Amino acid sequence: MVKYFRKNISLSDFWVSSHERLSDFYASSWQRGDSPVPLLVIRLAVAFVALAILAWSVYEAPVPHWLIYLTNWGLVLVSAMAVSGLLVSFSAVKKILPDEGILPWYVSMYWLFYNISGTIAIVITLLYWLLLFDSSLYVVQDRLFWLETVTHGFNTILVLIELFASRTPLRFAHIYQPLGVGVWYAVFSVIYYVAGGTDGLGNPFIYEILDWSRPGPTTVLVVATSGGLIMVYSALWGVTVARDKLTGALIRTTSHTLPFTPPDIGGFA
């Protein structure tokens, strides 16, 4: 994988303002040509499911506390990715995307949400099922059981559908974006605890495993989760490289490489 890393990296390479092929944001990996229609159909389904899950979660939740939970941050990010991706696809269908130059703001917005939501969704799913899920608290027939299952399972399924169906690039240089969200949530949880905030049941923490009255174990959890987040992003980057190599060789007419940073093209300074 060494060849995917470039020696000369500029500051602009670490943002989401430039990419050499705009079609990578609206065409599917599993097609020949650059028609936006196949991915548009998939994104319509993904956006519908994402928004339906978000609406269900908001409807069932204790509203004053809904925004304190990382799960719900993840639902918002996945929904934002789905809706912004749909906007990119519609723009491509309407042929209002530029042929070259700096990426339009809504493409950059989609790319940012894409970079963040995939890693955060998978980390949320892993944390919930490995550390938080308690089968004794739920009955399978209970709608809240299914809500918990959907919000901690379908979130990952939706971002993986987007990853495998699209050609959207995932640069390793963008790893700071999901990591930054994770660190910010940890900081937010500290501020919330110091300010006397409680969860929906009145406990002095957001999650029992994120209890800052026990700073030692909680700090270890935050550090371990940050390491896990880096590993998840690295795995997604590897999957993206494999996706583009496979589809480039078997489906598409030209190969698609995924460099660490984009080549220096005059129109994308």
C-alpha cells in the first residue's frame, strides 16, 4: 500500500474541496460509464430509510435528552450523508454540476459527512452491542427493542451500502474528521458532567460506561475508543481501495486508484 502515499502533501489535500473526477461522487462503482441514475436509485432508498429511522427515534425519545446521546449524533450524521448524497445525485441528473474546478459546496458537504458518518456509525454499533446491550432489559416483541436494534444496526448497514455502491473516495488524510467528532463528543460529555447534566433517567452521566465520576476507567475507554475509531477508518479505507481495484478491473473501463492525496491538477488548486 506504500504507493498510495505521496511524499509532498499540501494543506489543501486535507480538506474536501478538490478531487480529480467529479463523477466519483454520483456514479456507482458497479457500472460502466458515468450515468448518475443507478446510484440515484440506491440513494433514494438509503435516504428514505435513514430519515424514517431518525424520525422514529425522535418520536420515541425523551426529547430534552435526545441530543446528548452519541447514537443520535450518529443518526443525524448518517441522515445528513444520505440527504446530501441525494442532492449530489439530483444535481448530476439535472446536469448542473461543473465539469471541473473546485467542488461545489454541496459535494464537499456530502464528502465530509461521508468521511465522518461511516466510521462513527460502525463504532457506535460496536460499542452498543459489545458494552451496552443488556438483553434482560428488552422483550423481543417490544417496539423499543426493535428501535434499539435498528438505530444500532441499520446505521452501519446504510453507510456500508453507500460505501460499496458508490465511487466516493476515502482519503487516509481525512482520518482526522471522524476522529475529531469522536474527541469532541468526549469533551462534550465532560462539560455535560461538570455542568450537572443527567441522562433520561436522572443518572449523573450520559452512558454508564462514560461516567466521569470515575475518571480513570472512563479515560481508558475514551482512549481505547479513539484507537478503535482509527482502526475502523483504516479498515474502511482499505475496503475502498479494494472496491475500486476490483470494480476497475472487472466492471469499469478504466481503473480507479485511490492515492493518499490527490495529484496536482491545475484546475483543483
